[in-house]
Amino acid sequence: TPDATADDWLQWRGPLGTGISEETGVPQKWSQTENIRWKVKLDGEGNSSPIVVGSKVFITHAPTGSAQRELRCYDRSDGSLLWTKGAEYAEKEITHQTNPLCASSPVSDGERIVAWFGSAGLYCFDLNGEQRWKVETGKVDHIWGYGSSPIIYQNLVLLNFGPGVNSYVAAFSLKDGAEVWRRTFAEQVSSKHEEYRGSWSTPVIMPQGNSETLLLSMPDRLWAVSPLTGEDRWSCGGLSKLLYTSPLIAGDLVVSMAGYNGPAIAVRAEGTGDLTDTRRVWLHEKGNPQRVGSGVVVGEHLYILNEPGIAWCIHVPTGEITWKERLDGASSWSSMTAVDGHLQVTTMKGSTILLQADPTACQVIGINELGEMTRATPAYSNGQIFIRTYQHLYCIEESQ
């Protein structure tokens, strides 16, 4: 496509939604006074992450005290606002104070941008801001709001809608928004008895044989379905009722990690039906205090920073925890990225920690402080890093 290049960052967590960047030469040092190409003020807080399409940077945004749900397009060269489009949703939307509205990141195929505005619906725009279609997705009804981002697979938009009593997973045509399939997993639906239950997890596509599989981390169970039809491929039990992180792929193994005091599982992605007793490789039953941001797999090892700020390294084939270490002041909701031979992860204080991808020891190689609250995950494109804080959108680049 004319406006998209191989260096684009078209969705949350990059090209495959796995937190792995092919970028080289990205900055390793920055601060408020060093290697900032531009920063623009934001008139509202948000947890969604930027994406990059050619010469444009996109975020979803809800201005403070407004009924607007916005998709904003910025010029990547200087940060100027090119256009703002979106929807108005006047009804009260329930969420938690730590999760402002417009928590879902946009996604693009290089020609179109799709944004999910929670109860306000799913919208598609072209790169110039012309609305192509919109879908009424229903009302999100959960005390903590929503957080999953849509993904694009072939000609479909795939959405984990929820959490709450109205939860479902669906595929819509990228061309016109027509619904292709929809299904509700019993485990994902909350109730008066379990009002917290739910999945905020963004799905991931796993290459498998001659076809692909859609991986869905749901309460209690990891599901694998056909992205084209929604039909079951396999599932694996062992999770708990709160799921925030995305599934992680290590060869033919899939890892799913639950949230608050939740377990983690690894399953070999082969066969059909319930694989809990036959293909589950390990189960970490002892609950992790809280996991919101997703980890990243480098080789056979998984690296993740949990919410309280403890970094973990796990050998995926065996489940062995090869190290874990508390990083000072590193409370985080952001997901980790493997980029340019190392790992980067951002804390709520706005510090990006650089780590070696070293399975033998936790080695911090740098800490870059912006000093502003953030719960988003950076985007990496063409030697630049884009960070969304509660106050600003930043473009970070090595000064020439």
C-alpha cells in the first residue's frame, strides 16, 4: 500500500501483536531534555497505545469531561494534529478510575483504521478520516471498563467484546463491517455473583500448519478457534476468572497468564478438543500478585513485568522460573517489547526500563524517565519510539 511500509506499527504490540519489533537503531537514552523529536499535549487521560501508519500516528482518545470518543491522527514528522474523528456517546459508561475511556488501541491494514470505542461501537476510517462504516457492538457493562483491542486477520476485524454480562467474540468484514461470526464463551460472561469475572485480553493469531488459529485468553480457559468461522480447534483449562494479558507463543507452545492472584499455563498446540489432561505442559498454580501487561518470548524464554514491578524470566518448555527480581519503582501495566537486541518496558511513572534478554540473570541496561503517568505500550517505527502518557504523546528519536 502506498502509505504503509514494512516499518509500520499497525496494531498494539506491533506487526504480529506479539511485542517483537524488527527495528534496529532505536534510541536507548531519552529524557524530557534529550532525544525528544516532539511532544504534543493531550486534553484527557488514556491507557490505549499509539499505532503508526506511514507518515501518520494514531491514538484513541476521550477528552476529559466530554461525551466524545475520538480517533486522532498526527503527522509523525512534527506532531501536528491532522484530523480528529469519532463518535459521541452521551450515556454514562461504567469504568474504573485507573482505566479512562477509550482504553482500546486502534488497528490498521495500512489503508484503513479500525477503532473500538466501547459502548459507542466499532468504527472504520480511511487514512484521511473518512468514515467507511460503523457497527453497534452493544453496551460494555463491567465495573472496570474494557481494554481489549481489535485485530485484523485477512479481510476480518476480530474483537473480544467485553468484559461484562454482554461479552462475546466476533468477526466483522473489514470492507463493510458486516458480521461474519459471533460466539459467546460461557466462561467470559460476568454475573451478579461474579461481577469481576472477565477477559480484557487482546487475541493473537498463531500460525499452525497450513492454517492459522485465533488464540483467546478467557477466564478459566485458553481457547483456540478458527479466525474465519469461530469454530473450536482446542482449549486448555487451568486459568482463573480475571484475564488481562494476551496469549504468548513459543514455537508450538502457547502460554496464558491470568491476572489478580492468578495461575499461568502452557499448552502444546496440537490435537483438538480439551487438551488440559493431554497437552498441558505446565501449570503455575501459585497465583502471581497481578499481571496486566503482557510478556514477550525471546527464544525459549518468556520475560514479563508484573503490576507490582517484579520482572520474571520463565523457561517456556519446562515452566522453570530462571529468575525474578523486583525493579525499583517499576509498578506497570505496559507490555514488554523485544527490540534491537534487548527488552523495553514502561512503568506507570513514565520510566522505560531497558533489560538484557538474558535467561541467566536480570540485567538492567538503562532507565529513561519522562516523569508522567502512563499505562500504554510504546510503538516502534523507523528508528522512532512513540509513547503515550496521561499528559502527552511523545516522538523519541536520536538527535542528529
